[in-house]
Amino acid sequence: MLAASLALNGLVMGSVLLLFSLGLTLIYGVGRIVNFAHGAFFSLGAMAGIWLANSGLPFWAALLIAPIGVGLLGVLLDWAVFARIRDRPMVDSLLLTFGLALLITGVLYELGGRNVQILAIPSALQGVVDIGAIKLPMYRVFLSLLAILLTIALLLFLKNSDWGLRVRAANDDPEMGACLGIDRENLMHSVVGVSAALAAVSGVVGAPIFTAYAAVGDKILILAFMTVILGGLGSLRGAIVAAYVVGLITVFGEGYFGGQLALMLLFVLVMAMLINWPRGFFGEGRTE
């Protein structure tokens, strides 16, 4: 029973990581930006969900409004900040996004993020689902299914839409994409917006489980960086698999060995991957 419970929690953690890591992967794939501010988008989504719920709005409204708001903020930040360092050395983007993360976290602290808060699970998702002898909390089943459905929707949109074609072209070969007339700036605005919205979705749905406070996205960000490294930088398919690998290792490691040792196991796995398979699980990632 312990193993089944840990497996469920690992899948839930993997689902949150999946939504979060897809955004990191998109931003790096199209813009070659390592976005340290992505964790702040998660925190902002979680806190916004709680603020909206406390104002009297239902969970479903918070789940819709918070990602839209954070997504629009992402578009604004890309236009006002990220665009200024688009073609500069990667260390510039690292420093700038790290500073931006500190700024957003500081603002959240001042707005009440010092206190740990929990978003209430809606009544429709309370209770359990019986699968044989295993009882699964309905909300965690919902979270996992939501992550899978959003991932499928994103992949289908990338495959079948004009926007998705431009994203894939820029991801595969930015120089060729520019030669084909792809408006890189407008594309990046939309990519950062979608990525920020996905991070906010993961923050809202994660708030009833992981709690919410100003810096809640920091741990998720560390795990997400491990996810995109294992999956391969810029590889969406790799990120999907790696998210659940990292989620399961994290939860099983914490359950049997403790949190610190679980994190050490992940670091060892990431180092082994970088040394032996730097392009990730499917050999699709970048090494530059």
C-alpha cells in the first residue's frame, strides 16, 4: 500500500512538473533563454488562485483567470525585458531572469506571501476514487488527467496550427525560420505568454497539495531544470517522460530515504545524463 500511495503521489508531482517544464522547454527551444523567473510564474499563479478564491470566486474561475493574467504578464515581460537580451550571451539572460525572479518574489512577500496558505479543493473534487483495493483522492486524479489533457492539446496545437508550425521551425532551426519570414519577436511574445500561463496553471492546481507562499516555485524550478536536462534541452517529448521520472524518483526517494537523499539521487542522475547522454532521453536535445 505504501508503494501504491507513493506511486500516486509521484504521478501527481510528475503532472505538476509536466505543466511547468513544458513552458521552460518552449522558451529555451524558441528563444534560447534559460528562464529563472519561471518559478516566480508558478508562485504567482498559486498566490493569484488563492487571492481570487478568497475574493469569493469559485476554484474553476481562479483556474481560468490566474493563468490568463500571468500569461499576459509573461507577454509584457518578454516585450519589455527579454527582448532586450535576445541575442546577447546566455549569462545575461541567466542574471536578468534571476533578478526578475527575486523582484516578483519580493512583491509577493509584500502582498502577503510570507504566510503559507492552502487553496481549498472544490466540493466536486473531494472524496476518493476506488480502483480495486486502492483508494485514490479524486482531486489528485483530476490533476493528473488535467496535465495529460493540456499536454495533448498543446502537442496537437503545435502539430496542426500555423502558430505551432512557426514554433517548431524556430525550435529546430532559428536561422532558417528567420529566412522563411517568421516574425521572431511576436512569436517569442506568444511563447513566453503560453509558458507563463502553463506555469500558473501548475501553480493553481498545485496549491491545494503543495500549499502556496511567495517562494513556493523555487523547489519546483530546481526539479524542472533537472527535468529539461534529462529530457534534453528543447525536447518536448523528452520533457514529458522526464517529468514523471523526476516526480516518481522525488516521491519514492523522500518516502524511503528522506528528502535530501532523494535530491542527491536526482543530481547524480542528471550528472550521469550530462556526461553520457547530453542530448537527453531521445537524443533530441541541444548541447549548445
